[in-house]
Amino acid sequence: MHATIHLCLAALIVLLSCSSPLLEGQAAGNYAVETAHRRFEYKYSFKGPYLAQKDGTVPFWEYSGASIASEEMVRITPSLRSKKGQIWTRAKTTFNWWEVELMFRVNGKGRIGADGLAFWYTDVKYPEGPVFGSADHWQGLALFFDSFDNDNKGNNPYVMAMVNDGTKSYDHNTDGINQQLQGCLRDFRNKPFPVRAKIEYYKNVLTVMFHSGNTNNEHDYELCLRAENVFLPPFGHFGISAATGGLADDHDVLKFLTYSLVPQSQVQAAAGTGGLSDADKQRFSAEYEQYKTKLERQRDDYLKAHPDEAKRLELESDKAAESEFDFSVRELQQIYQGQSEVFDNVKAMHHKLDEIIGRQERALSLITSIQAMGGGGTAAHGGGGK
């Protein structure tokens, strides 16, 4: 019995240690990986550090309006009233299916923010306009992160996808609720960590995964929407826009990572025909090294010409490292405390079990003694009869 109870305890501990709420998010987040080959497309992406060059430009992108690019992010709009900004890819895509990982922050001092952020995939680059900083009557996909409740129904912040063929005008008064493809009610303002979204378009199926920014675990995604039979322009421009109104938030984009999605059959067919030639591989590798060397040289020249800026970056780097170290220490302390509590609970359970087993052994010993005494008395009585 003692061994059986210990075995049950061990099984319970293993079960608790193996169960994790992240498994569901990881399985959902790997949807694109299981169905297609992903390839990173650097000409349709940006991320820090050194996101912007010393002249303020972002390679392969162009921005306008109130947008400002820095080394770590692109601020689409600052927290000032009635501002609009946007950033678009210079070139159209050369692939049919894609996935975009978007990391952003929407922060403001007020309890309510305005107006919101928009992700675009459209046939052309659209100018500044009334729809979250971009033009109306677009052709393609818009994903709105709407933070202001125009219809007073208490359903904001809201994430909404809308497909337009160029004939529809976005209805601000109803927050486009009757025009949406699908959407989900999610709060993305003033989060402790950056908010993330994965927008996947593969074989005419649109899937949006959402990360609330409440944790720093990059796998903590949940499904926001999934729609089939979505038909978008075969090649288009990616863009981000934002706008503020009577209320204002900072709308900052930290990462925009684009991956082309290619069916495995096409990848295998390309591999069967040899794929890229060795000459092409060497040429692309040389171009990448030249571009990397150019960026590093420009950065070094900039820091030499601006020693105060170099000192500031060094201090920020030290502070970031110290902050990361402190976070790691706190995380280890939390893990240690949690394990200590589990150990103490298991130890207490063992103590209780040992106490119960001891009582059972004493009771069995007492019962055995009584039975032995009863047997001896009967034997003595029988002997006297003889």
C-alpha cells in the first residue's frame, strides 16, 4: 500500500509538471509551418536594432505624415491630437502566399485611446486618408486595431479584418461592424510587453493569431479569426498606418517580419530541378555581406561623428543588460520559490502518509497481539480438560 501511494504521488507530480497552457498556443502558432515552407523576405521586413539608417530612411520602405523612424522602431503617430502617419513597402510582393509577424505598442495616458492602427495588404500604396491614416476605397485587405468606440456599444478595443474591392467606404459611425470579414474583442493598449499579431494568407485562407502582450512568452498566441475563400490581389504592397483624433496614443511598430509561404510540393519540385545554381547562391551571399558591411560602416561613422550619441547608446545598452539580468534573477527566484513550495507540499504529504501508515502498523500489531493472547488462552483451557 505504501508503494502504491508513492507511485500515485509520483504520477500526479509528473502530470502536473507536464501540463502547460502554452501547448495549445504553440500548436495554433505552427499552423503555417505544418502546411507550407516559410522563407524570410528581408525586402518586406524591418526590425531593430539599427532599423533606420543615419539619414532616417528605412531600407526598402517609405514613410510619410507624422511617422518617425528610429533605431528601434517606427512611430507611426505620436500621442498628439489629429495626427496621421503611414509606412509602405517600396516594391510589390513577388509571392502569392505570405505570413507577417507584427509586433507593436499602443500606449497612452488616458483610459481610452484613439483612433487606432491598421495593417494593409493592397494592390497599390495608398495616400493619407480618413481610414486609420490611409485612404478609403482601397483594394485588398485591412486589419484594424480599433481602440475608439464610435458606436458606443462598449466593444472596443477591437481587432477587425475587412476586404475591399475598391467600391466600399469604411463606415466610421458603426466601427465597420457590418463590413467586417471577422474580428475579435481584444485589448491591446498599455500592455506590459509588446503586442503581437500573426497574419497568414495561404491558399485563400486568412488566419490571424493574437498575442495580448500580458506575457513575454513569444508562443502565447490565441486564435482571433480564420476565414476561407478570401481573394486578395496576387501581388501587392504591405503597409501600416495609424491615426489619432480628439484622444491620442503612441502607435509604435517594433517589428514587421514577412515570410513567403510556398507549398511543399513546389519546394520539392524546385529541389528536384536543382533549385538555385551555385553562382546565384554565391551572388546572393556576396550581396548580403556587402549590404551588412555597408550598414556597419555607416553605423561606425555615425557614432564617431556623434560621440554623445555613442555614449548614450552605451549607457542604454548597459542599463538594458542590467535590466535583463534583474529580470532573469527574478524569474529564477520565482521558479525556485515555486519548486520549493511543491517540495514542501510533497514533503508534508509524505509526513502525513508516514503517520497514517505508522498508525495502521500499530493497529495491526495490536490486533495481532490480541489474537495471539486469545489463541493462548484457548490452548491452556483445552489442556486442562485433558
